Amino acid sequence: MGTAKRDQTDGRKRRWQQHNADRRQAVIDAALTVLARDLEPGAELSVQQIADEASVHRTVLYRYFEDRTDLDVAIQREICNRAGELLLATVTLEGTPRDIVRRIVAAYVGWGAENVALMRFAERDIAGAASKPLDDAIGQIAEQIELVIGGFLAVLEADVEEDDRDALTPWVFLLVGGVMAAVRSWSSREELRPPAPQFTRLLADVTWLQIEGLAASRRIEVPDLPIEQLLNLKEA
């Protein structure tokens, strides 16, 4: 009998936790809707706007968040998760090395152009926040790119000095940060000029030249071949 009551209590607790998680997510989704639909990039997002969109009273909204800091960080984390999923899907060993660079850059430029207000909110420093979701997202993307570079160097059987291997992580952060800063500057213009396709091509070319130039300075020849073809040649 005691076990049955305990199971019943645990079941109610799980349902209540799921209810709170669902309501919390609904509030976050409402905030993103307001940001994307109603606000100019950089404009203040009020709790009342979020509550109205989520169809809850603003006092009820705080049942699902500790305070405004918790709410803002949760919104930032959702933005970073959505953008991160899009970008991580492009960081794969498919196509030529230059194709990979172009694919990643194009994904971020496209997302940034369509979600300027979300990008600006994710970049904000939130008072009292213990962490910044954007930094975590950049770290995940940089880590994935570093793995791809490491895999490519292994395919080439490149002789890389220990100091260069140790510097790989900060160098990848430099590449990622540079692309993000360029997109931030470009997307801040009243008119997106040059147009997105031309800007993507320019940014991808500049990023690729950094990679190719560094490889050349280390006497590493980067073949203009799809990586899967290089793998087949290595196996043969």
C-alpha cells in the first residue's frame, strides 16, 4: 500500500514538473515571437509583452522563472540552441575543405540576416547572470570545427608541430569570432549591402584565405578535392 501511494505521489510530481517545463517553454517561445515580430534589434523586451503573447498574467509568468535574469538567460539559451542546431548540422566532413567553409558561413549569414533581433538579444550581457549562453554556443561550434580540422589533418597525414596543435583551439575561436563580428556589423546596416549572397561569398573567401594561408605557411598542401574522395584515395 505504501509503495502504491509513493508511486502515485511520484506520478503527480512528474506531471507537475512536466507542466511547469511546458509552461516555461511556452513563455520562452512567446518571447522569441515578440522579438522576431515586434521589436527593432536592440529594443527592450518587456515582461508584459511576453506575458501578453503567452496569454498569462505577468505575475503568473514568474512562477516558472526565478527572476528576470533567469528569464532573459533562458531566452538567450533558446536562441543559441536554435542557431547552434542549424550551424552544427553544417560542420561535417562533406565536400571540399572550401565547400565546408562556405557552407558554415552561408548558414550563419542566412540565419543572422533573418534573425537580427534574436542575434542582438543573444549578444546582450545580462546583469547577474552566472554564464552567457552565447559563449557556450560558440564553444560547441568551435569544438566541432576543431574536430573537422583535426580529421582533415589526419587524412592528409600532415606533420603539425606541437605548438600549432596547442594553438588550434584559440585559432578556431578567432575564426568563429571573426565571422560572427563581420555578420554583426553587416546586419546592423539599415540596408543589407552587399546583398546576402555576395556578402556570404566575400566572407567565405576571406575565411578560407586565412585557413589556406596558414596551411601554406606550414607547408601543408590542401587538395581541392572532396574529403570523402581523399579518404578513398588514402584507403586505396
